[in-house]
Amino acid sequence: MMDRQTEELAALYVLDLLEGQEREDFERRLAGSPELRRQVRDFTRGLHDPAAVDPGPARWDLLAGIHQKLGADTPMPEPARAGSGRRRASLPWAFIWASAAAILLLMNLALLFLLESGSPAGKGDRFAGIAEGAVEDAGVESADPDPIRQFLEARIRRLEGELSESRSLLAASEETREVLERENREVREYNAGWQREYHRLAARFLPFFEPNDGMGRFTVIEMVDARAFATDAPRRGFADLAGEFLLGQGNIAGTAPEDFVGPVAAGAGTASAASAGELGLTPLARSESTARSDESGTEPVPPGSTEAPLAGEYGEAVGFTVWRDDEQKGFLDIYNLPDPPDGSAPYLWVRSSEFEDYLPVGYLPELENGSGSVFYSVEEPNFTPAEIVITAEDAVQPGSEPSGEILLRGP
Amino acid sequence: MKLPPDFTSEERLAAQWLHRMGKGDIPALDALYGLYHRPLLHLFSVILKDDFAAEEVLQDTFVRVYRAAARYDPQLGTPFAWMSTIGRRIAIDRLRKRRARPVLVANEREQLGHSADIGSWNDDETPHMRVELKWLRESLGELPDPQRQALELAFFDGYTHAEIAGKLGKPLGTVKSDLARGLSRLREVHLEKR
């Protein structure tokens, strides 16, 4: 049984908190104590389990940088050089197996041909690299050509089987590679779409949030549908992105992303900003809600453009809000809000960290395809939202607290 | 090379690749990279909360692992634990340098710990990060608060046990004890989940 002090030292060692002499002493003890080694391994398994991690996509593109840093003059594996690292993981072995099996098969076929064409096979001869002993091990006598032929035929059959298996493996690996490449391409396109979305988004809300005193404080909350909220599904990252854009403006601190584009849509937010001081909701006019624009890339939105974000492109019900403390007003951007049940309408509620109850804000204006932007304010001094929810409430008489189906919720 | 009997087949393979890397075998490095780069990259992203920095740390980790591979001793831990310790050290160094820089400006109304506050959006508690940390957070969540807090500060934030004691206002011995008990419990949780 290990004493408590040793166990604590093992914990510190696993957490990499032992340094200098203390660490050296512990490692010496470790080398001489199987029990202590087992304890350390037990601790590490709870903390470092690669299988417990949701690992995300493979990043073979980073391997070249490692080779470069190592100054390795060894040639890069072919697939990595071609920029398709996944191939390297399976293709070479399949190919090597297939080649080896094919060569052996050809050699044995050649031998069989020789035997059938009457070439003498005397006692003590060696067949295609098969030692005499191996033939005898197979339960045949090397002096008898028929058993030898049987042996070779059996071996050829086995090799044919292996070759067929290798071919299948080769085909499967090619197929897998194609599928992975296609998936990668789709993911890249998907990400590029969202990237465009972010840029358009920044262009839309930055004019509204451009600070006038250099000390604005913002709260950003991302919203997802009820199912995603319940399962704690990964967020789109709107909140982080919006935060980046805001920080990038220099109003708080930080460095702008290199490809930062806003604010560029002159006047996009001014009309609604003027009315955002009023209580309740003011829809921000937008033109097409789902314009897919492949040619736009990440180019800045031209001044005066009112082109809306790619709201409907991916069909996900998401949203986010940016709340400006010093002006006590918020910007809400929603995508694909589900239709509320008949007789009800989407209603916005917010809650601050200081109160348990949600504050009613009001019905959302009608949004085209469930997507659009809204400015809102709250009748409460020094309010900062900590939670936000849109529910389907009675279209005529909403209650004093959220009671209908949750359509979007955050954070 | 003698391997502990409780190594899994994957760990045995990884240990052999490390052994070959110690002799300058680049394909073994590639193979090990294929096996472990994704969980390591994830871990560094969680610690640094910066994908680009995490990628750099991943590369530096494999460079350092390659150069130190001959010193890997399977008796002292699994290959992944050894590699993640090396990488975590690099990541924590970066984190400490970053901490030394000026923090984001906060005005008098700033409330630290506000879950939706972008002023502290590097905080682990943002919803986005909560999801990323789920794999370990779930297990940590099953620990008593003192053990969880101590482990989080040590593992994710790279604080020393003395710093943790200072931060939590506890005696050093209590922190050490919390860390050991926390790891023991984490191991139990890990076994239960497998």
C-alpha cells in the first residue's frame, strides 16, 4: 500500500509539477518501484487518454512543417507531398502487399508451368524459394512430384486469395481516400461559406457598434435551437467571431484579423440605430435573405450594400446577439427560426445575471424565411443580458414569463 | 525494449515507433504523428484557446519528441502521456508568456466571470469552450469542487502547486492532497466510462 506522501508526489509528477532535484529523486524511485510505476500509469490514464478525445479532422498539412523544422532531408512521403496526407496512412501498405503477392504468384505460376511441361523435379531440388523442409512440413514427400504440385497449387490458391484481398484493400483505400477528399472539400466549402457569412455580418453590425468613446463594453451570446441546447451541441462560434471583430476594432484591445473587412457597409445600421433607443423591436431592412454569392469570397461588402448574410444556406436554426452596455441596446441576428405553432408568434425574452426572471422584450417582427436582424432595448437601467430565449407565445396575449415552445436559446 | 504488460496494442506500437525514432527513423515519426496528432492538437487548442498557436505547439512538440525519443522510458508512462506532457509544457510556456502581456482593457462595469462576457471570452466558461472541454470536463465534473478546481488550474492553466495554493487560499499540503485524490478519482471515472 502506497503512503499518502508518495501518492501525492506521483500526482505532482503526472501533472508535471515536480521540478529539479525533486523530480530527479522521484524518477529514481520510480525506476526502482513497479508499484509506483503502476500508480503513475494509473494516474496518467485518467488524464491522458487519446481515445477520450473528440479529435477533429486530420491535419497532415502540419507534418511538412515538422520535417522542415527537423531539417530532415529524407524525402517526404508521396501523399504528404501531394497534399493528401490521408493516402499515406493506408495506401503504401496495401500497395506493397499487392506487389509482393503478385510477384510470388507469378514465380509460383512459372514454376508450375515448368513442372507441367516435364521439367524434372528430383529429390533435394528447391522450389521457388521453398526449402525442402518446408515441403516436408506440409506433409508431402519431396520425391513425389504430385504432392509437390499439390503443395504448390495449394500455395498458389492461397496467394491468389491474398492477392485478391490485397486488391480489395487497395481499392478500398482508394475509395476511402476519394471519400475523405470529397468530405474535406465539402468541409472546406462549408467553412468558406461561414467565413463569408462572418465577414458580411461584421460589415452589417460594426457600423452600429462602432464606439464613440473608445471604451465600449459588449456582451455576445450565441443561440441554438432547443435540441442543440439540451445536448450542449457545439456552437457555430458566432460569439467568438463577433467578439473578434469587436476586439479587432480597437475599441477594447487586441489585433484585427489580417483579412478584417469592416466597417464597410456605410449606413447599413444607421437607420435602425436611430430607432434602437426606443423600447421594443425594430426590424432592420434587408433585401434578399438567402442570396448565395459564390463570387463574393471574402471580399469586402461594397459601401451601401444591403446584401444580407447567407441566412438560409445551411438550414440551421441559430442566432446571436451583441449587446452594447453604454448605449443599452442590442443587435439580434437570427437564421432559420422555426415556424411557431398556429396561433403563436416568436417572442423575445432576456435575463440578466442579477435576476432569476426573464424580462419580456416583445414579439419579433416578421422575418423572411425565419431569418433577419433586429435591434432591441430593455426597460431596465444598467441591464446586461446573460441569457436570451425566443419562445412561441400566444400571438395575442403573451404571458409574463416564457411558457411556450423554445425556438432559440442561448448561451 | 521491455514494455509494461498493461500497455494496449496501440501503446506498444507507439512505443516501438518512439524507439525507432530514437534511431533517426523519420517514417516512424510520420506514423506516430498519424496516430496521435489529432488528440494532441485538440489538447493544445483547449489549453491555448488559439488554433493557430496550437498548430505551432503541435509541430514543436513532434520536433522535441523526435529529438528526445531515445530517452523515452515506457516504464515511466504511456507514449501518449509522455508526448502530451512534453507538448503541454510547451503550451503552458506560451500561456505564461501570454499572461505576462497586458490584459484586455476592462472598465469599471466589467464583471469577471460573466459567462457571456467577451471581455473574458478567453475564459473556459464560454459555451463554445465548454463543448471543447467536454471530454475531460465531464470527468472532472464528477469530482468534488476542491479537487476539480486544483486539477483544472494545474492541467489547463499550468499553475504550479504553490500558485494554486495562493489562488485558492489553501495550504500547500491540502492542494497536493486534492490533486492526488482528484487524479485517483479521475482514474476511477475513466475506468467506469470505458
